Amino acid sequence: MLEEYKELLKKTGQHLLTGVSYMLPVITIGGLGWTLAWTFGGGSQAALWKLIESVGDAGMNLFIPIMAAYVAFAIADLPGIAPGLIAGVLAVDNGSGFLGALLGGLLAGYVTYTVVRKIKVADVWRSTWITFAPAIGTFVVATLMVFVVGPPVSWAMDVVARWLQGISDVGGALMGLVLGALGGVDYGGPLSNVQFSFCLAAMERGITTPMGISGVVVSVAAVGMALASLMAPHLYSKAEREYGKTALAYALIGGFSEIAIPYAVADPIRVTMGCVVGAMVAGVIAGAFGLTSPFPGLGVTLMLVVNKPLVWLLSLATGSVVTALVVNFLKSRRARPEPENEAA
């Protein structure tokens, strides 16, 4: 039995990639909906723009639960989907966000796998048990999410939020450095959400520099990693190289950092280090030159609304190139993967 679970644990990377692959179309739709609604609708109450904004809201609200559901599915097959989906919703509700959903998806998968396959019932009840077992798994995982995962992660997010509030009056390069670090470290996860929430709160008080910085930082990881895979294709698997060809367009249009998640899942330490450094560089440039944005946005459409479009472009280009160079340098210092691994 232990060997069976060891084999499952060895496939954790594959399980996470499955969740990401199902998540990407949802977040792409959500990001584009938000961008179109805010950039061209400008908060209009017209039916068309409200519809587009609603589509964006739906995509951005659903992508975390969808990811958790299919991480669990990769482990426990169909019975894992409902527990994983509910774990993802709870992660959003308790503030643990992307990271909490990853943990929740894994927990839901392992718990449901155990309940379905290891608890023996009479053959006559087997079909009923497969239907009922996910409910047991769901309540077990929900308890863990609410009482074990959620509180410490939410506490950590509150600490970061208070710290950000403490430096809100400093502005400029230091603000860019901090917002860049938070925006580059977890690909739209809890820290990125704390950063974005702070920027929204500042914008409501008429302080628009944080939102200008955030509008650049959010795109650095995605653009930088797409560039990285194109600049040094020999450092990436075949799947990553193919993904990079379309990811660059998605990154420039959609502009959200979650596009970089497939790269981060495959090589989390090196990719995250590069994304953080690049985002900090972009944030410092944007903050130093006083880039502002009157409302949230993503991608190249932000150039239409920021006060200094050339600064936005310079910040994004510099930060993205730095990300690509740092990640590729770090990857080049390790042993090359075997050819069969690259074929994935």
C-alpha cells in the first residue's frame, strides 16, 4: 500500500500540470473579458459591456476551483472532481487562493482515492459507494481546508497587507520593488491578490501609481517565460516550446501572470526566481517614472489608459527580458534532462 502512494506522490508534477491545463482556457477567457470591459467599456453600464465584464468575472472566479478540481481528477479520476472543485471554492473563500487550491486539489485527490479504493464494500453496494464516497472525501477535505490550510495562509496574507499599507505613502521605486516582488512570486496566487487588493484600495483613494505598477508587473512573468522558451529552446521540453509559441501572444493580449504557471510547475525554483527578479525590475522602472493607471487592466490595451505608455512599454520589455535571461541562465547551470523527458 505504501508503494502505491509513493508512486502517486512521484506523479505530483503531472497531477498539477493536469489541473493547469484545464485551468488555462478558463482564465484566458476571464482575463480577456476583464480587459475588454475595463479598457473599452470603461465601467459603462451598457448591456454589452456588462455582459463582457460578467464573462470576465465568471472566468476569474472559476479558474482556481477548476484547477483544484482537475488536480484531484488526475489523482482519483472522476470521483475526485467534486471534492476538488469544492476545495478550490473554499480556498478562494478563506483567502488561501491559488496555493491553497493546489493543496486542496492534492488533498481532495488523495483522500477520495483512499475512500473509493481502500474502503471495501459488498459488490452489491459498489456502484452506490462510488457515487457516495466523494461526499465523504469532500467533508474531510473541507474540514482540513477550513481549519488547517486556511487560517495560517490567511494570517500570512493579512501580515503582508498591513506591511504594504505601511509603505503606501513612500511610492516610487520602493513601491515598485515591493509590488514587483509580490506580483512575481506566485502567479496570481494569494500574494498577487494581496498586491492587487492593495492597488484597488489605493485607487479608490485617488492614488493611481500602485495600479500603474501592478498593470506592468502582472504581465512580466508571462511575457518573460514565453520569451525565455523562444530564446533558448534547448532548455525546454517539446511541450514547453510549443506552448511558448502561443503563450507570447496570450501574454501580450491577456497580460496575466498565470500564463507562466506551466513553466513554473515544471521548474518552480528557477522560474520563480527569474520571474521575481524581472517583476521587481519592471516595478522599479514603473514606480521611478511615476506610471499611473486610473483603473485595472491587463495586456497591451493598458497602453491606451496609462499616463505614460512608453514607460509602460519600457518597464514590461526590460522586466521580461531580465526574467528570460535569469531563468535561462539558471537552467543552463543544471544538467540537461534526458531526451525522453523532453518529449513530454
